[in-house]
Amino acid sequence: MEKVSILHLFTAAKNASPFDVNMAYDAGFDKIMPYTATGLNEVAGLTQDAIFSRSPSGIKREALFIGGRDIDLAMDMLDVAKRAMFPPFQISAFADPSGAFTTAAAMVAKVEFHLKKHFQTNLDGKKIAVFGATGPVGGCAAVIAAHLGAKVTLVGHKSLDDVSKKAENYNQRYDTQIGFADGSNDAAKQGLLHDVDVALCAAAAGVRVISLAQIKQSSSLKIIADVNAVAPTGADGVDVMADGVAIEGLSVVGIGALAIGNLKYSTQHHLLKQMLASEKPCYLEFMAAFEMARSLNQTRA
């Protein structure tokens, strides 16, 4: 008889995400076991407890999911889990802290798609400003876009020091060349928007970061993508359902939160199913999420 499938969910947070639990069940896992307030030093032991309790055939029905809120910690946990395994005791693992990897992947995949569709170009060399850059989605989107050849700038809403430290950390850790800039007032934002191709809005729910007046004054903007569905949205004039829809009266194309969210949901679902179906262990992080989002979005188009 086939063994039940088990997803072991590691998170440094106090609680496991109900969203991730629901997604795992919907993807086909029979059992989900959360391990909360998990420290990095505990990951190897927990991983080995999971893999040594079943035969090599049985562990094909197991996988790890790494949640939390910190993208760097999630990547460290994924690395520790991988190093704790060895043939034939290996299982798949997927890091997606706060859904940031799949949300950022969906956002960048949508931008890439609409750059090609509406402007016959790609992300290589494009200037991108990331608002809400200190959060996990903004940071991850910045890293993905930088790996695709974009010239990315993290925009500081409150403190320039915060985004400068984030940029330095990402550049050292992920081999990028991400910059940073002040966006603490309207004049600073206007100056930034005057010289970028794409604005990514990943600020907290209900925080408006770009006004319609600022958008209208930019001669370079091509696309604005916004992951905030809570009023007021992050970018004025971008409908939450917009999927490559021009902002009224402008040539700037908007991508709204629900369009991004639908692709994010599908991306996470398919990656979870991939772990269940794969004969060989797979290790999934933000670039794997981007490749999945890119493929799914192109298939839907």
C-alpha cells in the first residue's frame, strides 16, 4: 500500500501560515506537519528525523516547505536542509517565506510578459524602481529582476539607511548590482519615476506610494505593477484586476494585485505538486518560482 504523503513545514514564525497549509492540501499532500519557531540550528536535525524514519521508497512521499518572513533565513534553511541529506535519503524542499518568492516571481513574470507584448522588449537593461523595497516581496522581486539583467533601484520610503543596507546585503549574497535611492517625499519620487522603465509597488497593504499625477509626469515609464489590493492601492490608476491594461489617458501599462495574485497562486500550487510528482528530489526557491510563473503565464496568454 502506498504510504501517505507528508509535507513538513518549517517556519521561524510563531504560527504556520494557514495559506500555505491550505495550498499544500489542495496540491494533494495527505498530511501537513508544522514546526513553528524553528531555529536555523534545528533544521538539520528535523530534516534527518524526517528522512530516516522511512525507507528510500517511502521518503519519495515526503517533502519540506520552508516559510517564515525573512527571505535570507529561508534560503539559509533550505541550504542547511539540503546539506543534511544524502543519497538515497533525499527529499524535495521548497522555500517560499510569506509567499514572497512566488508573489515576486509572478510580479516579475507579468512585467516581463507585458514588456514584450506592448513594447517589444525584455527586462535586460531596463531601469526598475522598487517601492516597498524593505519587505520580502519587494526585496525578492529586486533580486529576480537583477538576475534577468535589469538595473534595479530600491526606493527608501522612510530611511535611506534601511534600503542601502538591503542593497548591500543582496549584492553580496546574490551576486547582484542593486542600487538604492531616496523616495521619502513627492519630489524625490517624481525624480525617480522620470528616469525608470518599470515601477514595482510592494508596499504594505493600504499604503499609496505613487500618485496618478506623478505617473503622468514621467516620460519614461512603461509598466507599473502593484501587489497591494487593499484600498488605497499602491499605485493610483492601476486597477486590481488589470493585466496589461493601459492607465486611462496614458501609454503606461498597469498590472494589478489580483492579476499577480492569480499567477502567484497557480505558481505555488504547481511547485507543491512538482515535489509530489518528482522521482528525484528538487530544491525550489525564487528563481525556480520565476521559471514556473513565466511558463504558466505564457501558457495562459
